[in-house]
Amino acid sequence: MRKTADVVVIGGGNAGTSVAYHLAKLGVKNVVVVEQQYTPFGGSGRCAAQFRQQFATESNLRLALLSTAEFDVLGEETGFGDLEIDKHGYLLPAYTPEQVESLKYNVAMQRAMGIDSYVLDQKQCKETAPYLEVGEVLAGSYCTGEGVINPMKLALAYKKGAEDRGVEFNNYTSVTGFRIENGKIKGVVTDKGEIATDCVVNAAGEWGKFIGRMAGVSIPVEPEKHQIVVTEPLEYIRAPMIYSLYKYGTYITQVKHGGFLMGWSDPDVEAGIIDFQPEWKFLEELSKRIIAQVPALANVRIVRHWAGQYGNCPDHGVVVGAVPEVEGFICALGCTKGTMFAPAIGILAAECAVGIETTLPMETHSIDRFAKGNLIIDPALL
């Protein structure tokens, strides 16, 4: 392991590998990544890996556009190859007149920013997603530029692109502390020795809060367990993800091998504990919610059930940029969208580390917003 670095990136998931890649693209010669397990171990390796553009705040829309544009070229740009992207779109059903109005408002904002989203009536929802039960559906919003990407291949593409540009990756290496002098980062202490550096990027996802504590930095990000299942493969029909924002709190999508990938956002999940153990009660509740929307799945077998982690913050937004407590300590935390927004997170965090003007405005992503009470809640998030 190198003993000195211009920048040390903590975390080898999609956010951390993206940061490393973009630092190298900006010409930073000596970048070291430390990851406690392997690439990608944590939330990145366990997520549903869907990406979308149907958000309801300008800040999230900008992040989505920047990220989707990079997904389209990253495989070729890094020489990694196919990232298994399938742009099948998202369909967000609405069940009340008020929800329909919200969709119309969101779609108008999205289209003004160049996003190809539409409002569909009930008949069009059924035509677009044939397996969806539309008896109670009044309308839905749909966008063609959304879909799924292989999260493993995304991280490995970033890693390859970074390594080809001289970045060093150290797997199975745990951060145990920091050397801080006069309020400035001077080194990262690991179980394999110290790396002298003036700049650290915390891209540790659900562990981001705990990494911050080692440096005396308060990061309001809590680990939060989310669970996913996938069914046996069925005949593949190209149809959008059903993202039940307003009623069931679920997502349902068929991936190319034929299995249906499904999850539910449990509002009562206990935050603050990193736990990868799937639970039977989740399966029971998920099944009820899924069958109500797609009755044809009632007798389909679940073949895998697993748990992953979000690193969630109070407004569910990303946390990117410098912290006020320690000079040289930068956050690159995607919270609920570490894979979906990995390109944008990497670009912005790298720009902050280098000290150049950022591609996007940073006020809504800065950690300072929590102390100032400037939280921006996106109503189009589960």
C-alpha cells in the first residue's frame, strides 16, 4: 500500500469508485482507495440498481440527468464493455385526483428540463405495463430514459477506468482513524498502516457516519435496512418498473433473465444499525402489496431474498462536499441513491477535492444545509 497520496477515497462501492475515476480524469496522479471488503461490498452490491429521472426537485433532476448521460458512455469510455443497461422506463401510478395533479406538476417540471416524461391515462397505463392491475389507477407518469444497470459491473467499470489511470485500490483494508493537525487532515490510519494525505473523501455509504466520527465530524446519515426479492424466471416482456410512490410503497420490475425484482419501503424500519439479515415478515407484507398490483404473480416462486443498506439522511438527498469541522475532509454520500447518482456524486466530489468550479450548484447537496435548516424534501421519493 502506498504511504502517501494526494487523495484517499474511503469506500469501494459505486460512489467511491466513481470519485476515484473522476479524480484520475481530472489529472490527480496519486489516488488511493481503501475498502474494508471488496468492490462492491455494501449497499452498491445489494441494491436494485434502478435509475430514473422522474424526480420532483430541480436538484435531483440535475443529478439524474448528469448521471444518466454518463451511464450511456461509461462502458466504452473505460474499456470495460457492456454494463447491462436496460432502459425499460418507470411507471408511477396515481390513485386519487390529487395524486394525478402532483404527477402533472412533476412532469411539467421534468419536461422543462429536457426529460422525456409523460402523463398516461388508465388505458395507456395498461398498454404500457400489461401486468399491472389498473382498476383503481386514474393515471400514471412514464419516462423512457430510465431503467436498470448491473451495479457490480458499474463499480468494476469505474475501478478499471481508475486503475488504468494510476489509482491504487486496497481491498480488505479498514480505516481505524485519522491524523489531524490544527484542524487539517494529515493522514488516514488503517489496519495496514498510515497513508499521509491532505485530502480524504468519505464515500463509505452506510458506514459514512462512523467514518466521520473517527475524524470528529458529525454526519447526519443513518444506516437503514432495505430488502429485495427476485422470483423464478418467467417469459420476458419489456415493460416499465411499477414504482408505487403513492399507495403501496413498492417497486416491481422484470429483469432480462425473466425474474421479477421487487422491494418495499418499510416506514417502520429501525435506523442506525447495519444489518444484512433478511426477515420473513418482510416477505409476508411484500407479497400482499405485490399481488394487489400484479395478481398474476400470486403463485410465482421467490428464489432469492436479501437485505442491503441505505445510508439515509433527513431529507433523503445526497451529501457531497467539504465539511466545516476538518479541512480536507470531503463527503461523497449518496444516501438512498448511491448507485443511481454515482456518476454525479463522483464528478462533484472530485471537483470539490481538486478545488475547481463544480459542474452543478452545491448548496442543496452540502452538509451545511442540515445546520441551516435548508432541507429540500423530494415528494417523488419513497
